[in-house]
Amino acid sequence: MPSSVLDLAPVVPVVVIEDAGDAVPLARALVVGGLPAIEVTLRTPAALDAIRAIADEVPDAVVGAGTVIAPEQVGACVAAGARFLVSPGWTDALLTAMRASGVPFLPGVSTTSEVVALLERGVREMKFFPAQAAGGTAYLKSLAGPLPQARFCPTGGIGPANAPEYLSLPNVGCVGGSWMVPADAVAAGDWARIEELARAAAGLRDAGGTCR
């Protein structure tokens, strides 16, 4: 695994799994499509079981836990097999728990002050959320000048149309999104369609060029 989650793939699928039985075939389709880093959000009762199943049965996947919002969730996620953690925001208590977990983590930010506060605490890699609502690529371009040491995974309102523009920015390592895991395809077990969408997403950095 690369030293940074941001360097695993240009896109991190943000997955909401209602049925843990879907986790393994879904993860396999994403990995075959070229997206090995998979963020399973803690938005459903099946999330931890899904993380555990992917960790146990899809060795080429790098499964992480998303929507981590409380310190007590951190240990449960790592115990289930999460290899990285993502939060939509952060507090000192949550940051302390994530740092102590021993796995990479992306705390969420949406303002310059939050970025500076994390840099002050030695954290240089962050989730920018909600990306489009918080200013999009224009905001991230503005941050690159005064805060070039910060790197981001923008998530929120990102799809195949605007992902290349994000990926062309020097301070963006990858983007997060769910367009390659449409709910109807998951419900139908259409893993071939998900693999196809994942493969297209994996090529999006080339579509936008790179400044890195």
C-alpha cells in the first residue's frame, strides 16, 4: 500500500451498503475496474459487517471507513478491518482517536481556518467536504498558494463531469464520489456495470491532465 491513501487511485468510491451480502461482489467489481480504495460509510447498520467481509475476502481492496464522527467508532472500524478512516469534519477528540488508531486518516475540512488548525497539529492530508458547496475548484486553487503543504480528497457534488478539473489541481490527490456505484445497479447485482463505471472513473485523471 502506498504511504498515502490519496495515492491509491484517482477516485475513491464512497459506498453506502444496505446489505452486507453485497459487499464482496461490489468490492471485487471496483477493484477489477481499477479502484482499490473503497470507503464504506457508517450510515447503515450493515457497514461494519461490510468492511469485515471486504477485508477478509477481497485481498486486493483497501477498505476504509467513512462518516466516522465519534471517537468510539474508530476502534470498531479498525477491528473490523478498516485500513483508513475518513470523517466529514473533526474535533480534537476525534482527531486524537484517529491518530491513535495506527491507520491513515482524512479529517474533513471546509474552511481555511480548519486547514490551518490541522497543519498546526501535523496533519497534511484532509478530506475537503462538501466540495462543491464549499467553493469547489476555485476555493482549492486559492488554498494552494498560501497552504501548499496541504493535500486534499474533495468529496461532495463530484461526478465524472467535474472530477477531471479537481484532479488537475496540484493540491488534490484524489476525489471521492459515488457515481460509479449507482443504487439501482447495486440493488440489481449488476456488478458488470459497476466494473465498467469504475474503469471509466479510474481513467479520469488522464482526462484532466495533472499538475503534479
